Amino acid sequence: MNRQEALSLMQEHTQSASLRQHMLAVEAAMRSYAGKFGEDPEPWGLVGLLHDFDYEKFPNPEHSPTDGHPAWGVNLLRSKGVAEPVLRAVLGHATYSGVPRDTQMAKALFAVDVRVGASLKEFCGPRGAVGQEEAQRQGIRPRRQPGRGPSGRRRARRAAR
Ligand SMILES: [Fe+2]
């Protein structure tokens, strides 16, 4: 699967602008890290671009390792001949999949994914849900970030009311 085919597939399954942006941003970061590690940026980019493509249609709130995101998407990608290391990295980014993150690519995806979710939050405003959605997708409880949410002064003012 080339980059154009992956982009078309992602856009076909994802209408949410923020989720599309998230995958594009993770793709860009993954390509950059591939260069840093002396790896081929193509599969690394595919992993980023496709890792959540099935989330909108099959969000999998039960965190089933075999149905819904990301298992559903991986089955489709496998039928289209996507390479196994790419599929394993996509499965591995969901903590509930049971697939270990045993390659540099899989580890990078996991690390990049949460960070990109968090930084996109800045574009969506302090109440933007992208970072929280991302954490939820992965079954991770979002941690309050320093500098986000009400400042100490605002909290104190609120408490004094
Ligand atoms: Fe993601």
C-alpha cells in the first residue's frame, strides 16, 4: 500500500477533522523518527497515517482485543497486503491488544501517539477533547498537564467566590 492509497483509505473511514489531523500529525512525526533511527520512512509513515483509521466507525469502548479498533482495521489492512510489522505496530499501540511493542517502529508509534494527541489539544483550545479522546482510545487515563486547565490564581479566585 502506498501513501496515496493509505490516505484515501483513512479519509474514506474518518470524517472527523481532528482525528484526520491527528493521524497526519502522527505520520509526520513517525517519518521524522524513522530518519533519526536510520529506518525506511515509508512503513513508519503508514503506521502513523493508518493507526486510528477504523476508530471512528469501530471505537471499541469495551477494549476487545479481537473486535473493533484496532483489530478491525488490521484485518482490512492485512487483506490489502500491508506488511506484518506495520500491522503489529498498529495492534501494539492499543494497550489491550495483547500484542507487544517489540520493534522500534511499534515503540515509536506508542510514544508519539499520546504526545501528538496532547499537542493537538492546544489547537482545539483548553477544553479540546483530542488529547483525552486519544488517551481513551488507548485505554490510558489522561493525566492533567501542567499549565493546562485552571491556573492556581484562577482556582483560588474560583474558591473565594
Ligand atoms: Fe492515535
